[in-house]
Amino acid sequence: MTTQEKINNLKEELAVLEIQLENEKQDPKLFLLEILGNELTLKIDLEKYPNSVFYFKEDKCLLELENSGSTTYLWCNYFKIWNPISEKFSLEYSEIQQLIKETVEEHFKMRDVTPHRLSGLYRRWVEEHFKMRDVTPIHK
């Protein structure tokens, strides 16, 4: 094989990879998984939030799993999750809800959750609460 043939083969392979990359960018599930990443930190405070588990990425609360009687809500950060999906893919509320439900069931094994948007003010309270808790040790 000549050098030119090798170059042509590499160009063809690169073109195929670029198409794959573009397709991945157009997949809402992959986009959501990219937002969530692999390293979410679970934070729990049974005294203040006895029915909730919070999922943080760095110092930002991305998700809250709340058990409310017979329903388990998955509250999603509006600015980090809900709005970027809505803007990038022009999806309606119910479509985003279904996308999140299917994705967390498949990848995080969270069953029977009802996704909703988490308000900014409440999210900031939770972030501040856990930031203060992390800084100030609790002594008994």
C-alpha cells in the first residue's frame, strides 16, 4: 500500500468517525449522560431531608430522589439538566420527562421515578446546606 493510499484510508476512517460523533451529539440520551457524568456524589441528611437523596456533581446539586409516599420523584436541576436538553433538542416537558425516566432506569437502575424540574431557589438552599455541613463537623 502506498503512502497516498494510507492517507486516503485514514481520511475515510476520519470521515466515518466524524459522522459517528455528530450522531452522538444528536442523541438526547448521550447528551444527558454526558451532563451527569460518571462521578456523582450522594449526599444524605436524614434529619433535615428524611425522604431525599441528593446527587451532586462537584458542588452542584443535579438530582434529588424524593420518596413521597407511593411516588418517587426525581427532581432535576433546571439550569444544568432540564433547560440544556430543552434548548438543544426542542423537546416538550413530557418528552424530557420520558427521556430522563428511561435514561436513569437504564443507566442508574432507578426504577419507577417521576422526573420533574427542580427550582433554582430550593436547589441553592440544598447546596448551601451541604456546603455548610461539609465545612462544619457535627459532634455528638
